[in-house]
Amino acid sequence: MRSLLVTLVFALSVSARCVKRVQNKQSAQSGSGVLGNGTFSGGQGLGGSSSSAAATTTPTPTGTTAAPSGTSSSSSGSSSAPASGSGGTSTLSTSTGAGSGNCGSMKGICFNGGMQASMYDKITTASDWITFQLDIPGGGATSRTTQDHVPMMAFASNVADAVNMVNGPNPPSWLLTFNEPDYSYMGWTPKMSPQEAADAIKPLLEKPGTSTKFVAPATADPMSDWHEQFYAACGCKDFFSAYNIHQYNKDSQAVIDQVTGFHNKFSDKPVWITEVAPGNAQCSLSPDQVGQFMKDIYKFAKDSGFVDRVFWNSGNQLSNKDENVCNSWLIGTDGNPGPLLKMYEDIDCT
């Protein structure tokens, strides 16, 4: 979802940022989906929904390069594969991460641009973490941080490296696929139509390795027909072991309703919520209000029988004030814990 050459204006406007704002088409979700990270370099296919989006190189985040050939920068992942659901139920998967009591492997973290690998070690009850790239940014990752990282093949430009990763010596247990291909952030991030995404993912379908499970793409508008068109075009619905949704709304019940509605559309596999926060709240929520939202979402996820993972957004504070995550960060830009960290640590999904 990224662009050609990064101008100074763009670098200044999105530096240390991976959150994008979307006007969601659903009245129940007045917030938005969140996208990908930091500033970007290189690549082709600036914005729009051109046919080249899936075929040409799209940009990758700066700060680190995409993980080559499954070498040491690739993570081992953290989770065993979830059993596919049947009739709206699923078997919750297990994780090698620490987890948190009754939550098991439910608690994940989504980090944004500007994160350092050391930040994850300050969040002791999380089982998994993601950011918007294949490798681990920031350097100096501990064995826990490396083990719990779930890599993301966010863009068409990442497909070749993802194929190398899953077929390399250290394949991840899980791999997230395309991040909000139905949305272009400020015209800088190339959209992919369902057909373009189906064409782009073909190399991975042909060489998926033998050890990795795959999570379906997450769209900015989860209730559109993008997924249906994509699965029809690629014939790959059974390739994925879990579905994926992003949710932003200051009303936790609205989020719960959207996730439930999404599951009603696709009930044959577990759902991962890989981005969630009380968005569209004009940065006005108190820590206690955000903490209650957090409790509501994790309790729902645990009780649902179909949500396998919830990745809280954001693990780190952004330097700008995106209203989707300005209330919800756990670790400040200075690297110190914020007021929500203890609330997150205390979440037990009850």
C-alpha cells in the first residue's frame, strides 16, 4: 500500500506513523481501519488502483529492510495453528508467548512506526506482536521478542521476500497477508483490487512452505464484498487458517457488533482482530474510559468462541495525534510506560 519516491513533505507528515484514517462505510463503525508504518522509500506504483499495483514493486517501510530469504531477521512466530472453525466455533490456538492467565494466547500488540524491539519486553503479558513488515525493526531483539513476532506481508512488493521466508531455514509459524488493500492513504499507498491481490499472492500460493499458517488479508472496510471477490479470483479461501479484521470506534459494543457481523459472513475459521482501539474519539477519552473499552473487547473475544487473537493498537505512542490511537498507546515516545500499560497487563479476559 505504499508509494514511489518519498518527498520531504510526505516524510514530515507521516514520519514515525503507521496509522491511517479511513472513512468506514458502515454506520456502526464511525472510526476507521489502520494501516501501515513510518516513512517509506523506494518502490513503484504511486497511489490509486492501477493494474500495476499487484505486479510492480510497492514500497517497504524504512528503518529496516524486508527480511531476505528467511534469514535471521525472520521470526519464528509464536503460535501453533488454530483449528478451523465449524458452525461458528473454533478451537483457540496456543502460543509460546507468556500469555496472561485466563486470556491464554489472546493478547497481542500492534506496534506502529517508531517502535523499538525493546518496547515489547516491557509488555509482559502479551503473547504475540505485529508491525507492518516482515522483519523486526529497531534492532536488539531478545529471544522472546523474536519468538513472539508475527511477520506481515503487507504489500505486493513483500511477496517475494515472504516466499523466501516461509521456505527458508527459519519459517514463521504464522504470516499475515495484505494490509488494507482496499484503501490508499493520502494517495501514497497503492490500492489493490481483488483481482490484483489474487494475482499478487500467486507466488505464495505456489510455494507456501510446509511450516507456516496464513492469515487472510484485512480490509479497511470489513463489510464490503472485497473478500468475496478476492477468494473467487484466487480460489484460495481454504489456503488461510484465520480471517482478519480491523476495528476503530469509541463504542466497544459497536466494535463487537462489527466483529460478530464479519464472523457471520465468514464463520468457517477463527478471526484475528489485528488492529483495535477506541478510534474517532477526538483524543478525548480518559485512561479509565480506554481501559474499560479494552476490558470489554478482550472479554468479548474470550467468550466469543471464534476470536483467536486481539492485537491492541498501539503498543507505542505516535509522535502525531492520529485520533484512532492517540488515546490507546502503552509505551511512550520516550520509551517509558504510559498510563494504560498496567491496565493492559491486568486484563484477564473476564
